Amino acid sequence: MVRQYARFSLNRPWAHRLFLLTMALMLMVSVYQVLANESLVYIANIGLVACIVPLFAMASDYKRKYLHD
């Protein structure tokens, strides 16, 4: 899955940036909702972002090592 996402991000950088922006916005809104409204339902979104960030890191490392422009 890491290799596939690395190739996807190399072939479609605009989609990768959009995905990163979506994850950042989701994290900011979820943190705000948890802090301001004390609604613990939004912790699931924070957990989702926390699970996806390592995918970005591993794909970036794979792309740097094995895929060259």
C-alpha cells in the first residue's frame, strides 16, 4: 500500500496535496470541536488522521529512496 501511494503521489501531486490539505483541515476542526464544545465524538477523526500520517511518512521515504523524477 505504501508503494502504491508513493507512485500515486508522484503521478498526481495535485491530488496528494489536496489529500494532505483535507487531513490538516480535518485535524484542525476536530481539535477545535473537542476543545471548544467538549464533544468527544471528534476524537475518532483525530485517530483517523493519526493513522494516516505514518502512511504519508512511509510513502515519502519510499519515494525518496526508490522513485526518481
